[in-house]
Amino acid sequence: MRVDALMSADVASVRPDMNLRNAINEMRSHDCGFLPVVDGDSRVAGVLTDRDVALALGTDDVRPSELLVADVMTRDPHTCRVSDSAHQALRRMRGARVRRLPVVNETGHLAGAVSIDDLVLVAQNVRAGVDRVSFEQVMEAVEALAARSSKRTRPGGRP
């Protein structure tokens, strides 16, 4: 199965020069915690997550309207292509330990986003074939994500 069959094509995005307050409003209005950051040519320049926002506002004594998306976004994000297989996207998520990936088309422009949730919904509880993602493969990726999260939430960042 290809990523373009799984992804959300109607994904909100923000620009690096947008202030953080407006970006937070975009997250709220689209009920999401992840926004691809695109440049003027709709190429992915970064991603903004609710975690990025929380860390920026929790550590800096500044108003969201005084920060730009570029100040807090994750730069050079991992992405996948619309033509990638679900297996490739899952491997990329697992290796990068991320839950969501911006999806780009053949010219590198934002085409959508794919999440671990999208992969869970199509996972088959059977041995994976060429076109299928198995439940076990998804669980391996989720376990890698959980390991990363638990390191961050334990005191001192230690396992």
C-alpha cells in the first residue's frame, strides 16, 4: 500500500514567518498538534508540533505573538513521498522516532501528512506481504516511540 492511499491530503500548514499565536490558532481550529511549515514554494521547511510550542512557551518568558514559527519549529524534518510504501513510511517513523511525517510529491511540495494512527488503521493482523503492514510491524514502531517518550518523561531523562 502506498502512502498516498493512507495520508491526509487536506492538511493545514503554516509559514516560518507566521507568529506563534496565529500558528496556535491554526492548531486549535484544525484540532491538530502537528503542522508542516512550508516556504513560499510550498516546500517543507520544518514542522511545528504542540510539543515545540509547549517547550518554547514554557522556557521563554515571551508572548506567543512575539515569537515566529521559525523560532520554535523543528527544522529539516523527516518526510516521505506520496509514492513511498506504507512500509517505508513506517520504517522512517520508527528510525526517526516520530509519530507523523509530512508527505511530499515528486517535486518536493507538500502533499499531505501521514501518522502512525493512519498506519494502525490499515494494519493487518496477518503476516505482512508486499502491500500490507502487519500489526506487529506497527507495534514495533509504537514501541520505539514509547521508548523515546518514556526517556523524556522520567526524571533526568534517564530510563
